[in-house]
Amino acid sequence: MSIFGNSIFGNKAAGVGGAGESTAQEGAAQEGTVQKSDAQWREELTPEEYHVLRQAGTERPYTGEYWDTHTEGVYQCRACGAELFTSNEKFDSHCGWPSFWAPLAEGNVRYIHDRTLGMERIEVRCASCDSHLGHVFEGEGYGTPTDQRYCINSVSLRLVAKDAEPEGTPQS
Ligand SMILES: [Zn+2]
């Protein structure tokens, strides 16, 4: 608990008493972030994207778009476009999902204790829109700078290749 500064269950129900439809959703609302109704997400996302991003599903390993991608660029949140990871921190974990040893910046993602499936895991979500991205594992011996593996669903990400980036940062 203490390592997770932001309370998972501290969400206040926003817009209480709003006329018309009041969709009681669990744990979705975070102030100051991208907020959309469940119906909006369903409309904007493909069924697969919706299942992973909004229902914390997991794509099958080795089926995603980016598990074996080495293209240089920035990985954005598929749901809201927030920049989450870059190719600089991507590494070959051979686990079947895109793996990163760090996010683009702390604060771009948030962490939630996940005890489903009888396992103690740390779920990784987009800090902007609260969509599910994947899980982070530690101490697996991959020999990366952090020894962490952000195991992220391809369908949660959208790669913006470096060449296509309008504001490219000069690199070597
Ligand atoms: Zn997002």
C-alpha cells in the first residue's frame, strides 16, 4: 500500500446527482484526466482494444503488433494518445508481448496492485485515461538497467515511428 501513493479506491464519484443517466462505474474516474463514459470508449475503440484497455484483458502472446518490433519511435496510449514508452527502453524479452524496462517518464503510467488469478502482480495503467496497459515484473534477470519488465499489450499502444514524428528530438 505505502509504495502506491495514489489510492486506488479513493476515487470520488464525479458528477453526483447529474440529471439523466448516471452510470455508476467502478474505479474509472480520476480528476484532471481523460474521462469518457463506457459507451464512448466502446464506440471509439475496436472490440479487442476495448477488452484490453477498458476491461484489463490480455492479448494472446506473439499475436500483437509490436512484440517483435524494433522500429525507433514513441509508443502512445492507444486510447488517449499519451506518450508512454519509447523504443529506447524496449528490449527483447521473448515473452510474446512488447517489453520495456522503464516508462518514458514516471507519472505517465500508474500502478495498481493486482491480485487476480491467484498472483501478486502490479498492473500498469495509463495515467491520463486510466486504461489498462499490462503488468510490470521485477527481478527476472533480463540484464536491463532496471531489471524490470513492463509487459505491455500491443493493442494498448500505438507506435509513432521516429521519422513520422513532427517534433523529433535530435539524437546523435
Ligand atoms: Zn491513455
